[in-house]
Amino acid sequence: MSWSATERQRSFTICPTPLRSPQQPGALTLLWIIRNWNRRRILKSADTSEDAWRMAWSDLRLLRRLNDMEQQRLRELAALFIHEKSLEPVQGLLLTRRMKQTIALQACLPILNLGFDWIDHLVSVVVYPDTFVSEVTERDDVGVVHHYRQARSGESWERGPLVLSWADIEAGLGEDGYNVVLHEVAHRLDALDGAVNGKPPLHAGMRDLTWRDSLCAAFEDFTRRVRANEDTLIDPYAAESPAEFFAVFTEAFFETPHGVIAEYPAVYEQMAAFYRQDPSRQG
Ligand SMILES: [Zn+2]
């Protein structure tokens, strides 16, 4: 499939203020040791069997490429997610076990080979039944402050919750490059180095310069194509900013990896190195 420039309008937001201090996931501290001991204890009593997760798993075609070990690890991460994170339905939404599992499995897919520490800072997930309206305050280039209301399918706040629309989660269950959970988790990972700029903290062996060169060139080319109303394999919302580029390409990386490889192979290579996954290997 391809996206036309006007096919889908969607709105996400991210808190623009930097984190108080850069966070180093995996730092060996007493707190980290206690937390991991506690997590092992939780997993001993959690049901992470295939049967217990079968219904939610069957909804998520993008998980079919995972091998047995990866499937078990993802179920364990998702079980921790449901145990540690506060999943909060609002506006009368009834959040069933299957729905919680559906959210948790998608939220943990990006950290499958990174580890649960990478989403330690995420405390809660607010789930609306459908698209929700947010009050927006923005200052323009000449300093004038604008207030307006905007319909949204998801939001990510650095020291607050992920906010998600269940209708949009359901709409994103196919492998079409649209996945609001992956999108918002990508923003949280992006923010871990103190700036939401489309570059998460990179692993040892990855080079900042290579990341920037690969993604900046792709962002510039993609933006040009969207402005020219070209059809693209990736959602044109990625042209909004480098941060949105990273979040939208994260969706595409996991859901339509061959499209990313076809159009921006250097971006795919960098994202595969960051996420430590290769979704293109099957499907
Ligand atoms: Zn976004």
C-alpha cells in the first residue's frame, strides 16, 4: 500500500520540555537491583503461557515473525507492563484483560531486545474509548500565544502518562504502518536522552553522526516528497518534524519493514541497530 499526502490526518503531541536529567537505562544501582529482584518475583507468579495470551496475540499480526524465545520474552515484558503500569480507562471505557494485553504487547515490542528499564519512566497509560480532545497552547514564531482544541488519537508526556484512543488502537491492529501504541512509545524512548528530537540514546558501537546523517537525509527527502504531494510508502505525518519522523518510522519499521527498506534502507539499518531487531526477516 502507499499513503497519499491527504489520506490520514492525525494528531499527536509530546511535552516539549527536556527531562530533568538524562537517564541511563540499565544503570547498576541498588534501586535497579531491588527492582529487578522484584520483577523476577512478579514473573514467577504471572501466567506468561501461550494459552493465557492467545486471544490478544491473535489480534496482532505483526507478532507472527517472532520466534519461540522472543514470544516468551515479549509475554514476560507485557506481564510486567500490566503489573507495573497503571492502565486507566476513562469516559466509561471497560478495559478487559484482552485489551490490556493488546496494549502491553505492542508497548513492549520496541523494548523486546532493549529491556524493561527503557520504559521505567512510564508510570501510567490513560485509555479513551475513541479520539479525544486536548487543549493546546502554542507560541508562534513571533511570540503570539494561541489556544485551541484539537482531536487526538494519542499523546505522550515526558513525566506523565501515555494517552491512547482505543478506537485507534483497534484501527492499528493490521500491518499497515499505523500503530498508535508503537508511535507513542517511540516518543518516550526518543526523550530518554533529554531531547525529543528523533534521536534516542544510542548503544555503544552506534555513531551519533551516522544516525544523524541517515535520518536527516531521509527526513529532508521525505519532507520534499510530501510537499510535492507524492504518494509515499510511509505515512506523510512523518514530515511534521524529526521527532514525528522517528515515531512514524518506528511504526513502519515494525509493521511494514520492507517499505522502509525499499525507500530508506539507511534508516532501516539504523533502526534495526537501535531496536536490536530485524522485522524484515519474515513476512
Ligand atoms: Zn507523534
